[in-house]
Amino acid sequence: MSNRAIEKVEIPRKVLYGKNAVEKLPKILEDLKVRRVIICCGRTATKEIVDSRIVPLVSESKTIMEWEVVELSGDVSELPGIAQRMENSKNTILAVGGGSVIDQAQILSSFSGSPYIAIPTNASHDGFASPYIGFLLRYELDKSMKTGKLPRYVPVSPLAIVGDTVLISQAPFTYLAAGVGDLLAKFVAIKDWEMAHRIKGESFDVYAATFGLMTARLVEKDIDLISKDRSERGVRVLIKAHASSGVAMSIAGSSRPASGSEHLISHALDLMTLTHDTFSGAHHGFQTGIASVVMMYFHGGDWKKQKYLLEKVEVPTTLKEIGIDREIFYEAMRLGQTIRDRYTILNTGITRKALDDALDTIEVD
Ligand SMILES: [Zn+2]
């Protein structure tokens, strides 16, 4: 980027995390002078949390005049209708749930111009802090936008993040493990970015890259705590790291600091679930985790450490555990490099023979 260009960084105004952080919601809404709230949630578990915890807290806030609960189905075609209802009344969206609910709320925010506050109920990936939505949802959204059925979507950062570590620690440990897989992938993502800078002259933001790398290092440093403790303290580490990853992306103005070849492979696997009968996909963090071990090998980096850290928290480190074989992994590598215009190690022409040799060496079958 030219040093004369204007760079824009949008980051959350408030990030709160810790034990019972959600209890601070009335004060947060008052500080942000929020008057009308649309509480978005899923249809099952998160609806219960909304009814029992969130609604009483929202109605306690002194500034709130109106609130409404909207259960989101996951169907993007219903979002413009909801957004239209919101446009004239200056709402703030409270997104309560996992990645899917928060992503849909972010789309609503983009369509309506209303800000959103993310209240994650698990820490399985950095979606609650990121201005970018999940790959398959974006794919579906782009398809619908081409047919002219949807308004234009632009990525939006949350106005605030409320990470209640007690609430999040009630989600199954597998979500936390997936979050570790998503965060440790940053070690590879930064290597890919540096490579694109060296070989293709792509602009490289040292500040954003350092921030991105720090998130993976935070997890590495506290891996024992996360794996042994399996409670609120481990969740705290992950929430902090995910929130920092979101900031790294905002600084970079792209998902580069958080997403490299390992994410492209995961996105390709997501796409392949639409066409392969035998493969139904795994947690995002499990897919990026295992792909990060293989890509770290091709980068000539410390793949043993990468594998060891994942094993510590029981993130699958074999292809079989995520329901795929060598053939599917190779197909995902090839498809991954075509998904977007992002230069990574996948563009260097890794052969099937090289992949077989790699998999034999690192034993991830
Ligand atoms: Zn991710």
C-alpha cells in the first residue's frame, strides 16, 4: 500500500470479557445510549439463554425503550425483510449465539446500517470479533446478490463484544478445542502472507501481522491451562486471542493475518460438502488445525510443534478423524488455490507425490 493512501481501521468500541461479563449489559447499553434493541438468536439453546439471561438484562437498562427477539433460521433470504423493519427505528442488534447467528446478525447490520453487539456463546472461531463472515454463508450470499435478490453486503466490525467466560465455558469442550485449531492456524497464515509479500510484492502490514501472530502465541503459551483446566480460565485466553485476531484483520483491512493456505483448504472442504456424499465436514477449527500441520511442513516450519499443540487439546490430527482421506485432502488443496485471489504456499505447485511424502512423514492419515 502506498504510504500516501488513507487507511481505515474499524474496531469495537467496547470489548468486555470475564466471569459473568453479560451482567454488565445494562451499563453497556446505557453507555452506548442504545434505545431500541433487536435481540438475534438461534432457535434452540441460544433462545433459552436469551429468554432467561439477556431479556431481563436488556429490560433493566435505563435507556432501552423497545426490544424485540428475532429467531434467525440461517436462511439469508429472510434477512432483507428483517433489515427493512429495522431501518427506520435506529436499532442496535444484539447477536447472541455461535458463529452462524453472529454472522447473520452482521449481515443484518450491513443491510440495515444498525450496529451490532456480539455476545458469543462459544469460542470455536474468531467470527464474533471479525468483520468477515463464514465462508459458506458468504458463498451463498454472493450467489443471491448476483441474482439481484439481496442488497449489497459490506463487512462490518461489531460495536462491542461481551465475552461472558462462564456462559461460554458451558459449551462442550470440543468448541474450545476448535477455537484453538482456528487460532494456531495463524502461525501458517502469517507465513503465507510473508511469502506473498516476498514473491508477489503483496503489501504486508507488520503491525497487523504481529498482532495476528500474537494471538497464536497467546494460545501456545497457555496450552496447558486450556487443556487441563477446561474451564473459565481457558475460555478467557481464547476470547482474548479471538478478539485480538479481529483487531488484526481490521488493521490489515483483510483477513490476511488470520487466514492463509490452511483456511483455503478448510473453505474448499466446506464447498466439497455440497458435492461429496461421503464427507459432511468438520468443525472449522478442526479443518484449519489439521491443514495447518500439513502446510507448516511445506513451509519448512515447526510442524511437530503445531501437531503437538493441537494434540494437547484433542483437536483431530488425522485425516480419518475429520472424515476425509488423502484424495479428498489433495482435491481440497487444488480447489483451495482457486477460491480467491490470495497467494499462498498452495500456489507453488505442490504435487500429489509431495503430499504423499509429507503425509507419510508427519503421520496425519
Ligand atoms: Zn478461521
